[in-house]
Amino acid sequence: MDTPTRLFGRQRPIHAVLGGGKVANVVLWKDAKVSGAILIGIAAIWFLFEVVKYNLVTLLCHLTITTMLIIFIWSSAAQSFNWSPPNIPSIMLQDSTYREFALTLHRKLNYIFSNVLYVASGYDPKLFLLTIVSLWIISVIGSSISSVLR
């Protein structure tokens, strides 16, 4: 039986050379939806940082502000329409069997998420507005500081 002729005299197909798994499927565009989503995501990140000259600190602050506003609106609507309020910390992190470091990190992140949820839920409007203004000030300061090393 004749073996198929391969480009550059390879013995194995490219899919096998790349590992033959999900990564190979993405790189070779066999899973077009995932490959396209990754390409669009990388293009959006490139556009934000290179074309628009967006800064990482500013982007993180704006994402946090947007997330807090969405949680605030969701919590306010939940009280008005008798919906269940968001339960974000239990969704984000689950208990794990990692070592002491992972457990400590888990507790700290849960504490941070619960505080963000408390502030974003609007139970303390003064603290909510102070947080939004503080994040906005940090984003303005961060926009003048380049976080990308060149």
C-alpha cells in the first residue's frame, strides 16, 4: 500500500503533529466557531490596545463599573418585580481541594466578590456612588499611565 505524499516529506499529518486534540482543531479551523470567536476576541483586544490606545487599568476599571451597574440594576429590578436577586459569589467560586494557598485565595476572592455584590446591590447608596467615582478617577489616572512595556 502506498503512503500518501505529504508536504515537506512529513511522516505524520499536521493534526497529529499539533497534538490531535482540541488545540489542533482550533489551529486548523476544524472547529470554526471556536476559532472564529478566538480570532474576533484577539482582534478586539488588538483594536482596543493598539488602535484606540486603550489602557489596561482603564479597561479594567470600566469593566468593573459596567459590571457593578448591571448588578445594581438587576438587584433594583429584583426588588421591584419580586425576582430573585443575583447570587454571584456562589456561582463564581466553588470550594476546592487545593492546598492552603488556594483555600486562602478562595476565601479572599469570595470576600471581595461579596463586598462588590453588597456595594453594587445598592444597600448603601453613598458607598455605591463613592465606589463608582473612585473607579472612574482610577480609570482617568490609568489612562495617562502606559501599562504596556515597549
